[in-house]
Amino acid sequence: MSFKKDLIKGIFQENPVFRLMLGLCPVLATSTSVQNALGMGSAVIFVLLCSNIIVSLVRNWVPAKIRIPIYISIIATFVTIVDLVMAGYLPDLHKSLGLFIPLIVVNCIILGRAEAFAGKNGVFRSILDALGMGIGFTLALTIIATFREILGNGTWMGVPLFGPSFEPVLLMILSPGAFITIGLLIGLLNWTDHARKIRHS
């Protein structure tokens, strides 16, 4: 697989949210606003990138029987850094994301990439994989949050889009709204894939 494919596969073909259905817990909880989505996405990119680099560097020295605890310890180190930096410099965002920052430690996207990719490939490819998966996760989270925030609050990035007569669809900022939005977007992607296959057949 080329370096270009390592980078873009996580954005399109293997998008962790829309294609692999991974990391849905933080997606459901933090996609109520675009600001939250970008904050969570940035945290995931940082942790994914740093942990992939370290796992790739130490992979040949880690015994197979204890590789998962070692990987989790590496991931937890970078999650702690993100948590402390956000608490110190972005307290409002940190408060809004709450428990979901520490829970990045057990995010199946990050542990999955450490186990399935960084633990088997060199540093450069692991960096590309981390960036692709992180950007894909952030992009998916932001798209979902855009629909939810506009319909549920009448705002985008906190900026009002409609007049005072707008009545928000409160369902969209609740958990069912997240499931509905994700389901419709996945359905749209599957429909376009099917239409593309028919067109090229």
C-alpha cells in the first residue's frame, strides 16, 4: 500500500465512524456542537499520532504477551497530557467534554490502530495512518455535530443562524438525534457507493 493510501484510507474508505463504526460513544456524546466536535477530534488526533509513533518505535522490544498493557500505558500517558493541557488552557471546553477526555484511553480507534498498524509498521507509515484516522474521525464528528447543532440549537460554532422565530428540534441534541443523524449519513454513503458500483458495472 502506498504512503498516500495510508493517509487517505482513514478519511474515506476506512473512516472509523462511517465505515468501521468505531468510537461511537464519544461521537454520540460530544457531537452536540461543532466546538465540542473539533475539541474532541483534536484530542484524538494528538493521542493517536503520539501513541502510534511510540508504539512503532518500541514494537520490536515489547514482548507479545504484554503488548496490550504496554500500549494502553503509552496511550494513557498522552491522554493525561491532553487532559491537563485542556484543563489549564481551555477550561470551558474541558468542562464541556468532561469524562470523555479520560475515556480516550479506551477508545477502540486508538488501541486498534496501535495493535493493528503501528505495532506492525514503521514510524512514517504509522504517522500517516494516525493522521488519516484522526482526520477521518474529526471530519465525521464535525459533520454530525453540524447537523445536530444547526437543527437542535439553531447555531453553528455558537453563532445564531436563524431569527428569534426559529424553533429548535430538541431531539437533535439528545442521544436519539445522534443515532438518527449517524444512521442517515451512513445510509447516504452506502447509497452513493451502490450507485457508483452500478454506474461502473
